[in-house]
Amino acid sequence: MGNIVRAEQLNLIDAKVDLARRFDELHELIYRRGGVRPVNAAIDELCKLLLLRVHAAWHPDAEADGVRLSTVMNAAYIRSLGSSAPKVLRAAFAVANAHPDYHWGEQGGFFLEGDTLRLTDTNVLAEAVDLVSSISIPAATNAEPASVLAEQDSAGLAFEVFLRGRYEHSGGLGTYLTPEPVVEAMTEMAVAMLPADRLAADDLLIGDPCAGTGRFLISAMRHVEARQRGLGIADARRVEDLRQTAFLGADQSDSSLLKARLNFLMYGVMRPRLIRVDDSIVAPEITNLIGKFDMILTNPPFGDGKYDRPEGLAALRRDELEAVAGWTWRGSDFGTRTPVDRADPAVLFWDFDLSLLRPGGLLGIVLPDGALGPKYSWLHDALLDGVGGRAPKAELLAVVSLPRQTFALSGTAAKTSFLILRRRDDETPHRKVFLARSQHVGYVQRGRQMERDPEGNDLPAIASAFAEYIAGRPVAGELWDVVPKSSMRRGLDANGTALASPMADVPRIGEVATARKRHHRGRKAGDAFFLSILHVGSDCLVDWVAARDYSPKTPGRDCREGDVIVSCLNPQIPRVTFIPQGAGDGLCSAEFAVLEPVNIDSAKLALLIRSDEVTAFLAASGRGTSSSRRRIDVEQILGARLPDFDLDDAVVDQFREAVEADARARATLAQVLGRLR
């Protein structure tokens, strides 16, 4: 990234990586040592501790049984209480939870009335309190713009760390939480386009119909306040009023909305406009506001054909919505349109969100690159050029291509971009579009851990270049350019433009995995297993009982927990699996390629390699004199194209659990049969 990387930026990334590490430790503390199960309950326990932390900060005189909450939230004090610490903390939590400012819905408190802390170990409680107390509470409403934007979204980062790859999603919580660097860059670029008169308006309205934990709304609040202060159009009272009224989020998950409320509470917003809906596309709380939003910032769910609710699809065919995504038609003849019965929700929300905007309103949206390619050119043309006599709905202002690892910590290797669009009004539309290609977002994934990317984060520089562009100053750089809209003939993704040459390469497995160096050795006493080709089936299951007893004379290769192994022998029979947590480190036959996942979950990588597309490619790549002795090498595996689809976290979790359950069942069966000898 050259001069884009600055020492202070790397220091900030280091601070966030350290905070993420501490949150990860907190999860392990609550879940494993604290014994709070299942994993969702451990995440809720964090929320309860955060509520105590925030309440003690905003209500410094609050007491429970004669002891101030600010005193209770001190690790040394907790340790001094000994075995009575859990009782004292529960009393403090009851006081915070029952505060009238937090009553919402029918709950009778922030959490359900009668809900309490479940941790019982004093030492675990003291460590948890120590970690939670280190979270900074955002600055007061009269802070300067620089200090407002310098605050870390600590609660958002906590949820990102706690929820990634862990949360059981049956409650509807969004799977892919948007990383902070993406949220900040997209929000900064969109807010920079807000006209000064709307920033000064009492009815300013910014929303996210797929709000999740509220990260976009929190970021928008901070950036709007910074711009207002920079323009001299804000005072403390106005800022406080806007915090309560100007930011509206909706989600189908009560659990995610609780976390969003907690995030707002850190900024002193006691009753944020957060709405629980079954479906934002048909919810009257949202549809009654069509044409009233100044800005929508969102990362909608995506997946081809995943949305099939008839009432939602019918809503997107109503004339007053000026939407087209509920139809399909032949070529450019809108007169041939027929209703669709299922669609990608990302495409539907893209169209719906534009309908929510007032003329001149702005949309910032994260989309999978598949929605930006030629497959959806009919939608691009309809939204940006008009169709069937309808006027164009929006103009495209910016496209920022994100690196594949962006959402890796959340559990997906899907390639994404974010767009900035403006609802068409009477202003002459821009003839050009700002395009950028981000290569680094500040972090990389190692297993489930976040590590600093030594190349830093190029998104702040991209956002700054966009600000220069909208100010009318010339911009050109290695990572961004401004091109005529007419040049985007292959779709709206940045791959179809002048920036294409570095980005147009098809994504390969080598982008999300590296090969472990070959080092052959014999089995030693500390090795937990030795996997041969015959121990791994084409169904990804492993005979761990046999592998733990196997000790051949031939040397093997090191493989560790979290690695993915792929058979290089006879690729017509796909033998691929991952080494699960708890299996230990050991050896595998030299006939395996051993891959170390980078920015992707090992179970997901194994599934992607086991897909029909990759299996067919590897089978065709084999070389040898007979079908049973054909071979592939590791470079062919790394060069295989990543399948052009994404896997839900739930699917990956089911796969992981099936593999681990099979291992447990084999071990149990071996014990039972052993008793018969």
C-alpha cells in the first residue's frame, strides 16, 4: 500500500486487534471456565455485564444493597467479596435491568424480568468484570468532531468477536456482521454526500432495515454529528434530540435488537428507534416511511433464491413503490414481465431500500459481487436507466470492491463490494462514477483469531479520495479512479472497468489457503494420530480410532488442528477433511496435501474443496498411467477455482458437528467393543 500505511494507523489496528483478543478471551472465560452453556447464553452473559458497565457509567450514584455499581464493577472488589461475589453482582444487575429508562416492549426491563447473571465462580467473575470495565464509554454529546470519530465502537467489536462462527442462528440473528473498517468507510462516504440543509433538518431520518447489532446506525450517528459540528449547525440539545429520533433500525431478531439497544445505550440513547419486524419489506412501521429517509446504510442478507415470501414479492410489484425486482422480463421489453416466486434478498433489498429514500436520498449497501455482474444487468438497467417508460430510480456514485478476506472472520469467503447510490431528483446526474479496489482492510484471519494485516487498512484512504472527488478536485491513484459510467459495460462491479486488470483474475483456493512446507518424519510419542489415505472417506469422515493406533514405518507429514488435508492420490475419489479442535496435532501420509486456511474457517474450506466443481477440476487434472494411480499436486489444488457460491454458517456448522459427532461415536463404539475382548 506504500505511503497509504501510516504508523498511527497500524497502532490503531494493533489496539483493535488487542481489544478483539481480550474479547475472545472473555468468551472463553465465560463459556469454558464459567460453564455458561450453550454458547448463546455465554454471549447473553456478556450483554448483561456490558449493561452493568454502561449503567454504572451513566448513573454513577446508582446503588445495590448500599454499594455503588461503580464499586461493584471493580475486579479487586469482586475478589475481596469471596464466595458472596455472585450474589452482589446479581443484585447490581437487578438494579440496572429494572431501571425505567430501559423498559421496552413487554419485557419489564432491558432483559426479561427475573433474568439474572449465571456466572458463579468468583475468580471468573473478577476476570470478566476486569475485561468489561476496560471498555471505554463514548464521549459526551458536546465532544469535538475529532474525538467523536476517534472513539472505538467497542460494543460493536465485542459483538463481532463473540458472534463470529459461534452464534446459533435459529433466532434470526444476521450471519455476517459487517466489519468496522467497512462500516466506517461506507458511512463516511455516504454522509459526506448529505446536503447541508438535510443535516440541519429536524426530520432527518437515517435507517437500516436489516439493522443487526446496529453498527451502521451507530457509525452514522457519529459521522453525522461530526459533520454537523464542522458546519456549525449543532449544539448539545440538538445532538441529543437527533440521537433519539433520527436513526431507525429494524430486524427480525429480538436478540440482535437487544445488542443494538445496548450499543446505543453506550452513547446515552435510552430508547432508540429499533423495531422488531418479521420482514422489513412488508412491515408497516417501515413501509409507512417510504420516500422519507435521507439515507439507508445496510448489509442485507444474500443468497440466490432464498427469499420466497409471496407478500414481500407482491409488495415489490406495487406501482407506488416504483420497484421492479418482483418481476422478470425478456430482454428490454418490460411489457413481457411476469412475477417471480423467489429471489436473492440482496437484490430485493437493493430495490426496496431505494424506494425508502426521498429524492436526493443516499443508499450505502454491501452486496455480493454476483449481484453486480452481467446476470443482473436487467436490474442495473432498470434502476439506473429506467425501463418500460419508468424514469431512472437512482444514480450510481461509487463502487468499492472489497478483498475476499473481508468477511472471513464472520464465516464467509464471498467476494463483496459496497455501493453508494443516490435516489434521482431534479439535479443533473453525475456522468462519472468513483471506483476503488480495496486490497487490505486492516485485519487477516488466523484460525478464528484476528491479526493485524501488516499492509494496514486502505479503506480510509479510499474514503478520503472520494471526499476529494465530490469536492471537485482531481483524484487518481493505484487503488481508485473516476471513470465514465458508459465504460461499465460488464456490470456494476469494479471488475468490469479500467481497474479490471488487477482484479479480474478468477478467485482461487490459493487465495484462502497456503500449503504447509513438506517435512517428512516418523511418528513420535507426542503425535496424536497418523492419518493414511484409507482413514479418510469420500464423505469427509475420518476413522480416528484407527488413525490413533496407526504407526507405519514410512514417514508422514505434520498436520495440526485447523488444517485441511486433501488426497493427491486418485483424485476421482475425493478425500478431503479438516483436523477438528480437540483432535490434537499429528501426522498424515505423504499422499496428502496439507493446507493452512487463511481468512476462512477450516470446515468451510474443506466443504468448498469437496464441492462438485472443485472435485471435477481435480479429477480432470490427475496425471498417471492408470485410474487408480493418478495424482495431483498441491499447486493444482491451490490453483483450483473457488466455487461461485457461498455457504451459510448453519450449513458449515452442521457439517462440522457431523464430522465431530462421527468421531465421538467411533470412539464410544471402540470402547464398547473393547470391553468384549
